[in-house]
Amino acid sequence: MTATAHGRQVVVGVDASQYAARAAAWAADEAVERGAALHVIHAFDFAPGSALPQPEPAAVDEAVRATHAWVLAQAEHRVHEAHPDLTVVTELVRQTPAGALVAASRTADLLVVGTRGRGGFAGLVLGSVSMRVAAHSHCPVVLLRTPGSEAGRSGPVVLGMEHGESQDAVAFAFEAAARAGTGIRAVHAWAPYPGHAQGYISDTDILARQAADDMVTMLKGAREEYPGVPVKISVTRGHPAAVLAEASRGARLTVVGAHRRHGPLSLGVGPIIQGLLGLAESPVAVVPVL
């Protein structure tokens, strides 16, 4: 199917890698759970160079398009094998992958990208496609980093929280937990100033108690809206990225809010989220805070 989808949709970016295949499978499962269509995008940015045969640019272009169309068709075939009744929309875009996905995010409910730790459409290197998409998407982005990160779909939803956490991230986490019939593990990490390190040696000190009280307040509205979702609050002393990565083990999803306080050419999403994306053992949902 190549027509444009209307209504609810989950968008996934694919290439020929196994990482993108896992992302497409995860996105298809998510689309079924949401009752949404799946929009599969394969983007390529090709410009013939001087080393290519110049007399037949049209033939070169046609061959390149055919190769990329095959990648897209294979992705669609795999999704239909797993979910024959799922509405799948495919799109082949001659554009930079990051640009194509950010544009698609304007009308999507969710964007899914696979990452593999080095270059390419599914790469997760600082300044890569995945980082740029996470930094600029108009909708929540789920990034699947490791080969096993699609596992644990029955685990809890981990919600990383900071002071004044965005209610968009909180709502996203609770909605995900409610759909899955699982619970929320709300996590806040803190570290004392070096000069006070000996004074704050347990999670029962005043900073931890204050943080836990703040979390209870921030979660109050969502807990009332989703009374059937169990919530566990965890305040841990340590670096936020490392603490969240540890919490992501066995989690269905790890959710964080990303503040957008940078220019249009920015590649990053902040050091904590950047660190988490390099360490997480579950899919990570980055919810934009505009």
C-alpha cells in the first residue's frame, strides 16, 4: 500500500539492516496495540558523482530507486507476515533520512527508529540520524538500541523523572502502561555535591525524601486518571543516565522527556538522554517537551 494514511499512525524508518527490521517489528506490534496504521519509510539521499557513468544518469537513478524500493518491499512483507490485518503504508523518499523522519513526525502519533552504534540510517553515533531525529521530532520517538531491546514487552514502563517533569512524558508513560496492562516504575537519580558526599550516603536522607514527595505530587493527576496502573517510586543516588540504564533491564519501555532549548541545527538531546541512549537495555521513548 502506498497511499498516505489518515488518522492514527506509527511511523518507522527502515533500511536493509537487522536493526531496522527489529524496529519495524516492534513498531508493528505497537501499531496493533494502539489500533493505528503503520507507516514504513525508507529514505535515500543519492546524487550521482563524477565516478559514475555520466551519459546515463536516468538509468543510474532508476537502478538506485529499484534497489531502495526492494528494501521497502521486504520490510512491508515481513510486517504483513506477522500482522496480516494491519494497515501498512509504505513511502520511498528521496531525502536525507533524518529530514524525512522529522517531516513525517508532524502527523504521527509515534516514531520508531532502530540503532546500531555506528553509521547508517539505523546508526547511533553522536550526531547521527537517530540522535538528530530524537532531538527534532515533533512526536515521541522510540529508539531500539540493542539486538535484545525489543524483548521484555511484559515488563514495567520505567519513567525517568526530574524536578518539574513534563506532564507530556508522564502521560505518555501511563498510557503505555495502561495499554500493556503493566505498571510504572518512576525513577529519579540524584548525587550530592562533592563537598557533601559523606553527608548523603543513603536514599533515606532529606534530599531523597524531598524528591520522592515531589514525584508523588507530579504523578498525582496521572494516577487518578489511571487508577489501575500500579506505581513504584524509586529515588536512587547516582548518575541519572547510569541509574536509568540499570532500571531499563527487563523493562518494556523507558520514557524520558526531552527539552527543546536549542537551534534548528542541533544534534543533541542533552547529556543525560544521550548517555541513556548509549546504555539502555530496553527501548527508549524520548517525549518532546516544547
